[in-house]
Amino acid sequence: MKARFFKQAFADTPLLAIAMISLTAIITHGLMIPRLGYYYDDWYMLWSGASRAAESLIPLFSMDR
């Protein structure tokens, strides 16, 4: 009975399925966002921008790495 309800609910409104998938993604991955910090490859960009202004960031991204 419950399976038939969910099958019919998802078939009639695809927005419900999209909302459920989005909610699951936010719950599983979004809870860890406050724990993210700076990684090793972020520090040289922060130092370059702080010490030599924003114009120094353009050469960092102009070449292919």
C-alpha cells in the first residue's frame, strides 16, 4: 500500500522527486560545509592577493596548470 502511494506520488509530480533528491543531498553533504576550511592549494592564492593586491591573481589563473 505504501509502495503504491510513493510510486504514484513520484509519477504524478516529478518536482516531488527532485525535491526529495535535493533534500537528501543537502542533508548528507550540506551538514559538513561548516567544517570545510582552507586547503594547501588555497594558501598561495590568499597570500598573493593579500600581499600584492588583486592584480596578482590574474597571472595565477592565466596559465594552464
